[in-house]
Amino acid sequence: MPAWRGGHSVGRPRMSVTLIIDGNKFRNIKEFYEEVNCVFMQDEDWRIGESLDAFNDLLFGGFGAAGPGPLVLIWRDMEKSCADLGMQATRDYYRAKLARPEQFNAARFQAELAALEAGTGQTYFDILLEIIADHPQITLVPA
């Protein structure tokens, strides 16, 4: 099966894909996912939802622009994204989860919010970086 059809040739390295997330194109979590969908899902007739699990699944490849092989992910204006997806965005994210205890594990999100407020928890941006780091086929390049 040719490499472009999902197979791979012995002895032939897979070509890496380069994608760019532009931190100037979003200011909050909702807009982050809009940017991710523009970058990764432009050739798909569906979009991923605003979900850390969905973002993680996307990075495994198999659908969207990432493909199954190596990925160079350039993140422009990463410092801006760090601020935009930082403390306040993360507080808002946890509070939205806590407002729907019938859908989400309130105890978990209360603990996450408490850790954030105590300075020991992760921001949404930190969580995104951790998810990216869990994918060894991805090279993250701050720009």
C-alpha cells in the first residue's frame, strides 16, 4: 500500500507535516479551538469540540491535517497564548464545569480550582502543553 494511502514503505522515513497555531488568532479557550479546527481540520467536514480529550485525540493523528507521522507544530505568539489561556481562563473553565455538576465531576473540578488558586495547579495552557508533550511524534516550536 502506498504511504499516502495509510501504509508505509520499509526503509523510507515518513515525511513530517508542519502546522502553525497562531496565538494572535485567539484570546480564549473557545477561540483556541476555532484556531485548532482551522489549522487541523480544514479538509474535514466536521470539527472537534472544545475539549481537552478531543485535542488529545486529534494529536494522535488518523484524521485531520496532522496525519499519522511526525508533526512539527509551530506555535506563534506562545507567550500571548500563555496569558490568554492562563489563570483567568482556567478559573472560568473550572467554574463552568462546577456550574453543571450533573454533567461533570464537581469534586474533581473543585479540587483543580483550589490547586490553581493555591498556585500549585495547572493553567489551561499548561495542560495543553502537557498533552502535546505526551505525543513523541510532535515537535513543538515556539515562535
